[in-house]
Amino acid sequence: MSDKIRWGLIGLGLISRKFANGLAFVPDAEIYAVASRSQEKADAFGAEFGATKCYGSYEDLAKDPDVDVAYIGTPHNYHLAHTLLCLNAGRNVLCEKPFAVNAGEAKVMIDCAREKNLFLMDAFWTRFFPAMAKLRELLAEKIIGDVMLVQADFGGRSPVLPEKRHFNPDLAGGALLDVGSYCLQFASMIYGKQPLDIVSQVAIGETGVDELSVVVCKYSDYEMATLTSAIRLGTPQEARIMGSKGYIAIPDFWHPSEFTVVLSGQEPETTGFEYEGEGFHFEAIEVGNCIRAGLTESEIYPLDETLAIMETLDRIRADWGLRYPFET
């Protein structure tokens, strides 16, 4: 391996652009290769970010032995195929969230990575922010006592464009897999397990995808969560962790820069965390650290948890009777 982790980016849309911008804040990383289905787009993107190789096919990037790790930034209904493409070619992989469309796909991806002894991680950038690392420390110290309730909402109002990703069932659209997965991942981080019981309400829109839902999860008698996701409704995008001694409020919990601890009988205390860029570099740093250490998955966000979350998402969609046209 060279002095720098050489990244290859597959799919050059908005999320890959954000990730590429984030890599500028990782000293030991470089954008070595980029790939698009269009050679022209690959050349333009590569010129902008200083890539050494610009490929007009994903297959060519996957076969490049100088790519240390591939970032999959394509729409999530393609994550299975593109992750397997890279793993089978011997590349480590960071796959954008949601990791897959369902647990069956996720298991195939994970099994392939383990069989080939390659690194694989779900790119849930939220888990790697400094605020989240500090939050986990405080919860381990039981700063707010026993956690009994988690609340998280993530909603934004998007224009109804049936051909676009959010509202297109052929592209695994809807709120749950997109923004709702943030809420479920957050609750999973707090409780360290998946819910025993789930009840929910959903609004399925005219294009056949979930546009608004409220999910109530029960992890034990005194461990619950209420999770809201929407693509037709703007919400505060906040999270609260409530315990027997107080609570922690996290604005913009999916890319946090601060949180406030409120303990009974005490003044609220807000802690801020300054960082460069949007924060995509934190997950890239974790990937680089793991690869250099010879690890095939992250201890902060292990693959078994990724699979368990996908299974919970499947349970919720099954209750709604929501299946995508390509699911068998």
C-alpha cells in the first residue's frame, strides 16, 4: 500500500461529489480513480478532483489493482451489484447508505466480503462524527441514567417527481430507506440492539412509495423509540435521548455539530464540535484506519449491526406490504 489510501469512486452524482470534497480533509487519502457510465462525465469529474485514472465503466475501475478501496455512490438499488463487482475484483468497499435494499442483499454482500477477507462498511457517516463519539462516552458513563426513550425525526419536503429517486419504486424510493434509516441507525447505536416489537403508521403516495411514517419500537419494557421519516414533510431533524436522570438533545442529529445535556435540577450544558467541511471525512478516516490495521470491518459500525438494521427495515416494510417491483 502506498503512503496514501487510494480511493476509487463509482457513480459520480451529488453524494459522490460530497464525499470527494470530504476526502480533501483526510491527509492520507487521495482520489486515485473515478468511474461513470459516461467517459465524458468521468473525465470532467476526475479533472475537477485531480484523479489519476478516469474510467468510462465501473468494471474497469474495479479491476484496477491500484485502487485500495472503492466508494459506491450509485443509487441504492444498484448497491448489491456494484459492491459485488468490486469485492469479486479484490477491492475493499465503502458502500453508501442505505447499504442495500433489503437484508437478503445485505447478507450476500457481507458474505462475499468475509469469504474474500476484504474490508466492507456501510457508509453511515453519522456514526463517525466527533459529537457521536463523545455521546457514546457519556451514555456509557450513564450521564443521564438509564436510557428509556429515543426520539428522532428526519423529514424534508421534496417535489413529487416520479422519475426521480425519492418517488420512484423502481429505484427503491421512499422515506424509510433514505432518511428513515438514519433514525433507526441512531436508535440502534443508543440501545445496541434491534427492537422486539414494532408498530407503525404509513402514508403510501400515488407513486407507490412511503412518503410519511411514524414507527414505534420497543426494545424492552422500559426501552422504546419513536422514529419519524418523511419526503413530503419538513421536520426539525432532531433527536432526543431520554433517561432516568435527564435527557440529551441533538439538533441535526444526522450530521451533528453540538448536543445539549439537560439534567434534573441543573442548567443545560451545550457542547459544540468544530470541524472542516460537511463531515464526510470522518467515515473515510475510519475506513483508512481499518484498512491500515488489517481489519475487514469497523468496530464502531460492524457488519452484523448493518445486517440487523436491514432486517428491521424489512420488518417495517413487510408490515406496510411495501415491496419494490424488482424484489422477488
